[in-house]
Amino acid sequence: MKYLLLAGLAIVVSACNSNSDPSFASMSEMELGAYNRELPPEKHVYCVQEADTSTFIRKRICRSYEDWVAHNERAAMTLEVLNSRPNYSLPNSIQNGPSGD
């Protein structure tokens, strides 16, 4: 029973260590450039230093070009929703009555 548990634990640990994606946040600029050199431009990885609004501690965030575009689109849609004012009034066609009068 102990050997089965030990074997299961070894499989789980080895599965966690076999992550094929490199850690971009820990790469230097030269390593990141070498990684990007072998990829098409839309797959290039770009890193920025960002700080959350609740802290001054900056962290490095890395995403592919495609992921940055999707992230920026989601952020723009969120801002659009937050900045839009709800329109609780009735449409003009209902307020003014039928247009054929």
C-alpha cells in the first residue's frame, strides 16, 4: 500500500515538473529574444512591468502578441460597459406615438 502511494506521488510530482511552457517572467531579455526569433510575429512573447492598483510592487507580466490583443480588447469592452450610462427612457417611437398620425 505504501509503495502504491509513493508511486502515485512520484507520478504527480513528475507530471507537475513536465510543463512544456517556459517561464517567460524569469527569462532575461536576451533569452526572450532568442525564443521569439524562432516564432512568427503573432506568437512573439512580450513582457511588461505592471503594478496592481492595490500595491506598489511591480511584477513582470508576459503574454504572446495574440494574448495582449485579446486582453486589450477585453479591457476596452469592460471600460465601455462601465462608462456607458443606462438608458431607462422609452424609445422615441413609443413616446411620440405612431409616426403615421
